[in-house]
Amino acid sequence: MRVGCFTALLSQMPLDQVLAKLKGLNISTVELGTGNYPGDPHCKLSMLDNKTALKEFKQKLADNGVTISALSCHGEPLHPNADIAKANQETQRKSILLAEKLEVPVVIDFSGCPGDSDTAKYPNWVTSPWPPHYQELLKWQWEKKALPFWSKRAKFASDHGVKIAIEMHPGFLVYNPETMLRLRNEAGPSIGCNYDPSHMFWQGIDPIAAVRVLGDSIFHVHAKDTQIYNVNLPGTGVLDMKLYTDEKARSWIFRTCGYGHGAEWWKEFVSTLRMYGYDYVLSIEHEDTLMSPEEGLTKAANFLNDLIIRDAPSAPWWIENTSA
């Protein structure tokens, strides 16, 4: 296991400076945005049509001893606005093709959320099983919109040797382990998840217990924390609609690693990930409104570098070497 960084938090820096900064933090693995919500400050999809630029990009990473854990194009591929959906889907498609050329195994995205009809303007996230029309709408969204798109896209990704990691996030069809596993079971094994424990915390889901539910569907992991403010929770519950910058009034906010939960929790988290077969990257994502990106990144890197399990486990010598 190793610590990585989602470089969108350093979008104001050119790639050369980003790599130099990360080296000083003992980070040699990056997750790169390729468009949609993360933007593409450090990795351009135009490299697909420019062999020289692609070669130079790969050489720059190699010269700095840096590998890519994932390409990220978090967007809304099921948006009812056809123009938005088409643009987001195309960014995802090209991201898969670029991942193939860069030999990156994972592309990260959101599942997206349809509207309530083919003429809708905005997504419609169903959050209640009653009145009955909500069940009808949810069935339509899955069967007529989500599964046809994601089944085809899963095959496309598989054909190009790439896996798609869906980040569970409220507001989209896939927001918890149950909906994640439904999409994987119906669209195919090249669909899995980008696991962000902070999104579980604020839904009231134990992120460590959820690892046991998700098992081998975890393709990539974001390192981000959440702090719950019990003093505000009774007024809003976990679905708090106040702006993230209204920290005093919110029931929860995102925190950099270690500021929502301490080392003991994170040690159990990484241990459970390994127990269930995940031994890849913890990619730092900074969304802590109480810290600058650079300070949040530095604190998270120092915190995680001290507690991740780097070496492969050895055989249980105390069993094999014990005399009968």
C-alpha cells in the first residue's frame, strides 16, 4: 500500500511543481483529473491525438519516478440535459482510452442521476420509498437509463483493459454500498468503486464495516475524513444542505486525514482494506474548508505515511516454525 495524491487540489501549480512538491512529501503516485468536475490541470485528453505530447508526458513522470494510480473524470453521465450528458460521457470515454495508452488501470467517475422523464431539465435523486410514484421513478431511472449506459460502458472499459471506479456520493444513483453492488452485479465486474470513507461517515455508515460489504469491488481509495458535529445534527440530520463554508452551523464537514478521526481509526481502516484484498493507493483528496490545500495535503501525507502498511505480509513464521 502507498500514499498518493489527487492533484486537483494543486490545480494552480504546473505539473513540474506538483511533482517536486509531492516528492518532498514522500509521495510518488498521483491521481490525475482529465475533465468534468475535477478539470484537467495536469493531464490533457488531447494527448490521445498527439503522440509527441503523450511521449513527453510519460517521460516526465518516469524521470520523476512517479506513477499514476487513476484518471479521474467525475461527472454526470446520466444528466437529463442531453448536452451535459453527452459531454460528460465523451470525457469519460476518452479518459478510458487515455488510461489504456498510459497503462493506468482505473478511471474514476460518478454514476450520475437521471431526471424524472426524458423531458426533465435536472437530475431527480429519489430518497424515499413512498409515495409509490417514487418507486416507479427509481425503477425507470435504473432500468431505462443507468443500466443500459453503464452495461455498455463497462464492456467498453473491459475491452480496453481498464476498470471504472464509481465514487459513491449522495445526489447520484450510486451513493452507498447497496447501490454500488447493484450496479456492479448488473453491469459487470469491470465496474467497482472509488472508496471515499468521508462519504460513508456523513451518511451514518461505518466505513470500516462497509469495506467488509464491498470486498473486492474496491478498485481505488480516496483518503479524506469527515467530522460530525453532534450539536448541529439534531436540526438537520446527515443531509445538511447548508454551504460547506458555513462550518459553524453544519452537522458535518470534510476534514483532512486525522482531523475527523485519529490514527487508531485509520490503522484499522487500512488493515481492513488489506484484509479484504485492497493493497493499492490511498489517494489524498483535500476538501477541508478549515485548511489551505497545501497545509491539508502536508498534514495528511505526514499522517498517512506514518501508518500505512507498505510491505507484503509474510508467512506466519510462528506457526510454521513451532515444534509439534
